Amino acid sequence: MNLKTAWIWGLVSAVLAAGALAAPAASAETLRICSDPDNLPYSKAEGAEHGLYVDLANLVAQKLGAQPRYVWWLSMNQRKALRNTILAGKCDAYFALPADKDYGTRGMKRTQAFLDVAYAVVAPPSFSFSRLADLKGKRIGVGFASTPQIVLAAQGGYTTVTYRTDAEILAALDKGEIDVAFMWGPAAGYDNLTRYHGRWRVTPVAGEHMDHQVAVAVPAKDAALLARIDAALTELRPQITALADKYGFPQGQPVAVGMAQVQAGPADVALVPTAAGGTPYGQPSPYRMMAVAAADPAAAGRELFNSTCSHCHSPNGASPIRARDLRRLKGKYGDDWLKEAKQTIEEGRPDAGMPTWGGTLKEDQINDILAFFKTIQNN
């Protein structure tokens, strides 16, 4: 064989080898992944950074020998997002959901938790924060209807300044209008890293309703996929830590904060995170109460109220803003309070920002909400 022939055969062999390597990719399974297209630091469909969940999903797909394919759906209303994606059979894995067993995910199963997320205190490095009482005497920036706002108001003795978004809280901290910020940790860490060049110390907290874990959801019937993703997440622990660093997620030792119980009424409830409530993408998801006794009209009304109305009236209607505190309806309107409440729900108060729910909510849904209201009235 002369040199020219050898070169040609070498080229043919290389082409055949390349085809052999490419063949598995062409026949590889597809892992359909549902995620939010505009929710950094978690996920993003376009741009240089795609978020922790998307980067992790790509790594998981690689471990499974699969091609990732994304099904994008805004998760502002997470229940609606789930219904229209994974529960509708449009994807194989949803990145990500709370790992808490009390977070209802009928039709789905979840992997092991792969990440801890929590609220955090954001302050200059010189500020020493080791307990909740360290915040007394400080001007504390909090989000409207957020868990920190509600809990600090319930405890008393703290000076809070309320903002609509986390971006506004950090801007106020930057201008010196507040001394510390008490806000959702992933949002705080990401903005501190990308917008403020690591200017602040972001300290996560641990306590009731302040922290939780996240997991990957798969269809309940797909136990094999669940096991495979679980195994991949175990192998990817070092990479998950690196991704948390990349996107600024607070990972230091959390400060345990003793939280006073917020009176929630007699129903058995669990406080769980959700994306419902209309907060801007990339901002913390407000917390809402979900009743676990769904057969009880009052409990069903509590769940509906907290998934629909808590962004204005706070979880369980226990707003620290007196005019929005729905525990005071009976005291304010006397024996006519139920009639007044029903009329307000149905007709709204557009001048006060209260939308009209008549025609949107069914009659039995409104009655469930009113049944819930009966359980929270102050005597």
C-alpha cells in the first residue's frame, strides 16, 4: 500500500469512526425537562447564563446518556405550571420542587433533596449576625407579605421597611436607606454576586418557615427514571456545590433563628414555598399556607385563599397591615361581616386594588373561603 492509498484509507477509517461515535448520540434517549424560561438564578432559556437548575439538568442528562430537551413554562403560578407540563405528560422531569413531603404533588414523585435554600440576612461584612435579636435597633428591609415581614411584625420590637421586590431592597441597602436586608437567599446571593460584586455578606438562616430543600419531580409511574436521576444527583454532589457557588447561593453555616408561631387558625396546615403570588421572576417566591385536610370546606378555603389572595392579605389573612388583616372583619363589620366579605370578593374594590372575583371563582369556592374566614376571626 503506497502512502496515498494509506492516507485515503486512514481518512475513511476516521470518517467511519466518527460515524460510530455519533451514532449513539443520534439514537440516545431524550430527557424532556420542564423549567421556567425567565427565572434566574434558577433557570433561563436565553442568554449567557442558564441558571443552576438548567446547568444541573444538563449534567443529569449527560449522566443518563440522554439528550436534554426543554419544555419552558413560566412558574409564577407553580400549580398551573405543573398542570400544564409534567402532569400533562409534556416532560419527564421538573426542575425543581420543594422536597417537603407536605408539598402536595399528586401524580408525581420526587428525588432526594439536592439543594438547601433559605432566607438570608444581607449586611456589610462588619455587621455581626449570630441570632435574630442582633437585628433589633437596625432598619431591616423586608419584602411585602414575605415570611420575614410577617414573623418580625408578629414578634414585635423590630423596625422594618417594606419593599415590593428584592431588587428594591438591595438598592435601598446600597443607598444606606436600611441597615440590613432580610430576604430570599438565592436572589440575594445572585444579585450580590452579579450586581454588587460581592459587597455584602449573605448569611442564610434556619428556622420554621425560613428554609427548605428542593428536589426533582418525575411522573409517579416512572420509578425507573426516578432511581436513575437519584443516582445521578448523588454522583453530582460536588458539581452541585460548584453550581451553587457559581450563582451565588448562600452556602455558609445558617444562623438558627427562633421564630414565634404565627397564629394560623385551627386547621392542620403546612407552610410551603410556591411561585404563586405575582412576584417578579428571579425574586423570592412568597410563602403560602396549604391545608392538608382538603375535605374540610374551611381547609379547602384556606388553600384557595393562600394560593390566590395571600400576596396582598398575607398567609391566612394575617397581614401585619391593619387595613388588610382579615382576622378583623367581624370586629369591623359586626354581624354583617360575612355579607360584606362576600360582596367584596364578588364585586371587588378596584379603587383599593382589589380585583373582582365574581365570575372567576365559583360560588362554592367563595363559600369555602368564607368558611375559612370564620375560623380566623378575632373574638
